[in-house]
Amino acid sequence: MKNDWPELTQQPIQHIDATPDEDYALRILRAYRENCNVMWSVSSDKDLENPLFEMMNQHNIDRAKILDKAIELLQANKGK
């Protein structure tokens, strides 16, 4: 069976340390944030562009911005 999916830029994080401590929520957000760096390797060749993969990559960029803000807020409020 042929796989028509492009390569990923890195492997996603599938497991995190779930120790129930004060850093647990940050570990979850940081893992999700790191997974935003997992992109589909799409070609810049106009004949090989795929709007679906480009959209999924853009959604990862958009999610990363939201998660960056949430992580910043949680870090700023840590220990208060």
C-alpha cells in the first residue's frame, strides 16, 4: 500500500510526565506547543503544492501562537 502523505519535519511527542505536581499543566502545554513544530514537508514546487497540507501547517502556526500566550501567562502566575 502506497503512502501519499509527505514526511514530517519531526516526530510528535506522544507521552509526557504526568506526575501530579505544580508543573503538570505547564508540561502539557509545552508538549502541545512542541507538537506545533511538527509540520508536513511540502514542496515549494508549484506542481507539488497541496493546499490541505499547507492549511494544516498554518493551523499549527496559529495554535503555537495561542499556546505561547497561555504558557507565558501560566509561568507568570506560577508560585503566586
